[in-house]
Amino acid sequence: MCRWLAYSGPSIAMDQLLLRPKHSLLAQSLHAWESTFEVNADGFGIGWYTDRDTPGVYHDTRPAWNDRNLASITAHIRSSMFLGHVRAAVGSAVVRTNCHPFRNGAWLFQHNGAIAGFDRIKHRLDMQIHETLYAGKVGQTDSETMFLLSLTFGLDEDPFGGLCRMIEAVEKAREEAGIEESFHMTVAATNGRAIHSARHASFGPQPSLYHSCPNMILGASDGSQIPLGESGCLVVSEPLDELSEDWIEVPESSRLLIKDGTAKIGSLFG
């Protein structure tokens, strides 16, 4: 499965969190601790917000560790809200249009997991996407379908409602098609003002998800320290260091809201 990171807090150079920590997203692309895929080398992407109306994105199909532009770009861009993703492809082509995070208007979206049997229900799910959104669909992944369904079902006005209705549509299609394997996911969606995350599976183990503790200080690979600050918060597929006290696991079947430096966890369908 893929690995991802989302940050909200004081403006910071993106490499401080994407590249420098001991177990950074870059390190996870080579050696993930809590993933069914140890190596996540099927492309990567970053998305960030500045003073513009829409976020910037950068994607490539090379492994994250093999792109020198990534280090240069992230060292020179400061942002108070950004996402990062390293991909392990499951059934779809390794092309830029399939790399996360996906962008639509002010929204960014990224995903870890898979819709089991997606090839059998792709058509019925895609046909539920609003025609205006479907016209802008550029890739073939289950992740992009999930994003556009969430937007169709009200992500912009009711973020968690849109995500929950997307999950319900996938589960209904899976049941109607007689797919026995589980749909499992963690997702992060943001419009630049808050991070909306969720953890779900039809049954069985759910992909891991954590958020950072307040005032956390990350250890960098060079031995220095990276303070997040009082209002800085990270949401990650797996911790960026080995200090368990730095991280709070998001319970299974939960939603997580990161806004104004505060993390709030609730039941996904509560």
C-alpha cells in the first residue's frame, strides 16, 4: 500500500517534514514499517497551499528517492498546509495522472488502500460521478474515483458527509457485485483550511493512521531537531520517528479533523 503525510501549522519549508525526519516519507518509499508493501516506488506527489486560490502540485513516476527536483523544490517552498504521497501501484498504470495527491479546484485528496475488485465495479461507480467532475477525470485509479465521488456527494459543503457517502456507495457496489474481499482505506482531503481524514475497512485490519502530539519535536536523520510548534500537526500513515509518545493512533472506523492546531477524532459514521 501507499504511504502519505499531511501537515497543518506554521509555515515551514516542506523538506523539513517530507525529507529530513529519521523515518521521513522519502525513507518510507524505500522501507515502510507498517505497510503490506515495504517499497513504495511507483511514483510520488506533493501538493501545497500558498496565497493563491488553488494549490500547487508536483508529480512524477520515478521513485521519490530518485528525483533530485523533489529535494530542491521542497527546500524552497514554504507552506502552512501541504500533502505528500509515495505510491505502490495496485492494478493501475504507473503514470503521472495516477499519482496522488489529486487536485480539483481548491481541494487535494490522497489515499492509501484499495477497492477490492475495482475493475468489476469501476463503471457503476464512475457513472455516479457528476458529469462536470467526470469530464475532468484524467487517471484510472480507484483513488481518483473515490475523490470525485466524494465531491459529487458534497465534500465541499459537508466534508465528512461527502466522504461517508462515498464509502457507502463503494460498499453498496461491492455488495451488489458479490465481491468478497474487503475495501480498505485511509484518506486525507483538504481545501487549505482544514485536513479531513478517515480510516475504514469493510472488515478485517484497517490501514494504519496517526496524528502527532502537541508541541512535538521530530528527530532529523542528521541528529538535529525539527520543532512543529504549538499549532503544528501532522497526519501520517506511519510515524516519522521511533518515539511512540510522539504519536496518537487514530482508532479504526474513525474520522479525524485537523483545524487551527487542534486534532479532533470521532466515529466515522456516528
